[in-house]
Amino acid sequence: MPQLDKVGFSQIVYWFIILIFVFYSLFYLQYLIWLIILKKQFLTFLKNKIQNLNITIIIFLISNVLFTNIIYFSLLTLLTLIPLLITIAFYTLAERKIIAAIQRRKGPNVIGFLGFLQPFADGLKLLLKEIILPGCVNTLIFLIAPILTLSLSFLNWSLISFSFYDVISDINLNLLVLFILSSLGIYGIILAGWASNSRYPFLGALRSASQIISYEVSLTIIFLTFIFICNSFNLNDFIYIQQQNIWFGILLSPLIIIFIISILAETNRAPFDLPEAEAEIVAGYNLEYSSIIFAIFFLGEYCNIILISTLFVILFLGGWSSFFLINYYFLEGIFILKILFICFLFVLIRATFPRLRYDQLIKLGWKIFLPFTTGFCCYCLFLKLTFNGFNNLQLFYFLEFTNLII
């Protein structure tokens, strides 16, 4: 059993602070560039003056506005994805450094100062390697599968709100759309295993599919609980309600452990990385992939980890809200600190717990989590109907009393 000494703990804290600084700097750079390309004043001027223009000028201005909208959202998408990709790169480095500190190793320390350039060296190596396509694969589906996985992961980020206005697509059903897009990600895994035309990737894809479906049921019921509480599918409404009352992590604390374990199984992370159990199925559904195609799967996996950590912060830790009266410009920083804390838990759990057996994994999802989440959801719905809304303080007292009993 590895022991964590003072030197190892100081290294963990050191790399955690570095990751905070990188993440915080990248998103503030995105925010500053976003302010530069905002065009609200132009649209307001157009709305006030359009009545005095003839039809030709109106058509010209409308086409100009549509063109600027395309450029605007394209730039906004790039300004979201580029910091995300750099964050994934440094997150992998921080993960390797933290695990090395726990296991009393140095970790990557050769390329660049203290190994800072290691993620870029790994990415360049994967980019320059030869793409090997086995002769028995279905080439079209084999190449589409990783692109589908990564694209769905990136699409989910367009629904995440980092502060009052920092969101690409603020729709009323963004929680529902986010859950649908996350559920579609399993098709990339199934297609990758099936198109490989090999037994081991196909077994890994079957394991991933059954594992993800098993824990998506519990996650769906947890989402229904929040929907019943907030009367909304909008993630911003969840944040506003927590800002006005109390964090759901305190109010619905029994769901925290279930949600954390479910998202670990959902993202195929240790101790639930059974689709990648080397002793049984070699390397899982991505066994036949190499070079940049393998890197796309790798990026999709870590993108999902950061995304699910962000969703946890929004649902349980109040999102970008804070109990303290602070400046608006620090809201993104608070949000990022919460996300990085959950990402750190992912790394700590990977370095601490042993892998479960597959039958234990399925039994935990169907025989323990599913009945408990269903009962708790029905209990919250009963309280909602009894007290006619969640703004009543008596309801909060009942839920806290339930937490103490559990």
C-alpha cells in the first residue's frame, strides 16, 4: 500500500496550483478576446436605424449580420475548444505527476522545464506516427467512430455556462440536450469495437456498452430529481436556486457518492476501467487504433472527464456562484477551482482503489444504486407535492433530516 509522505504531498499541491494557474489564465484569455468581438452596440444601432433604410440596404445589412454571426460563433467555438485542448494536455501531465508523487516516483521530468512540454511531445509523436489500418477492418466506420466520440464531447461544452453570460448556447432544455449527447457517445465505442473485426475490441466495446448503460439509468434518475426540485431543464436555473438558498451538495448529500461512482463508471475510469482490463481483453475497444486516431479517442475520454466534473460542480456545488460577495470577474475563477477539485478526485481515486470485478460492477449499478436513486427521487417528488415548491424552509429541514437518517 503506497504511503504519502510530506514530499509527495507537497508535489501534489504544487502541480495542483500549476494546473489552476494554467486553467485560469486560458479562460481569462478567452474572456478578454470574447469582449473584443462582441457586437451588441452594432446590433442595437441597426435595430434603431433600420426603419429609415430602403429594402436594398436592409437586405445588405441583414446578410452582413448573418455573416458576422457565423464568424462570431466560429471564433467563440474556437476560443472555447483551444483552451479546452490545452487544459486536457496539462491535465494529463498533472495526473501523471500526482500519481508519481503518490507512488514516490518523479514522473515526467525530462522534456522541458520540470516536464512541462511532455504533453506536447506526446501529441507530436502521435501526430507523426504512421496510421496503420488492419486489412480486416471496415475502414469508413473505423475512422468515423473516434471522430464521433470527440465531436459529441466538444458539443456538450457549448451548453455549459461559466458565468452570467459566458455560454455559447443558452437554451431552456440544455440539461436534456447534454444528457442526450452524452448518451450518444456510446455509439462511437460500439462502432469502434464492431468495425475492428477482432474479438478483443468487440469484447471491450460490449463491456463498455453494458457498463455505461447500467450507470446511465442511475444518472438519469438523479437528473430527474434535480428537474423536480428546480422545475426546469436549464442548468443556469440550478445555479440561481442554489445561489438563493443552499448548495444541493448539502441538501441532497446522499446523491453525491452515487453520482461520483456513476460518473467514474460512465467515463471508464479506475476502479471501473474494466473495458481496458489488460489481463483479460488486452486494451479494450481501441486495440486496433494507432497514431492520431488513437489520440482522438484519448482526447474524447479526458474531455468527458472535465465535462462531467463541470456538471457535478453545477449540480451539487453551485456552479459559478459563491457564498461570498465578490467581484463578477472572479466568478470564473471560483468555478474553475471547483472543477479542478473534482478532477483531482478522479486522479486520487485512480491511484488509490483497486479494480472491481465485472459482476460486482453490474450488481452495484442495478441492485444498489438503481433502487436507492428511485426511492430518493420519489421521496423528493412527494415532498415537492406536499409543500408545493422548494422555497419553503420546512422542506429543507425535512431533506436535511433525511440526510442525517441516511
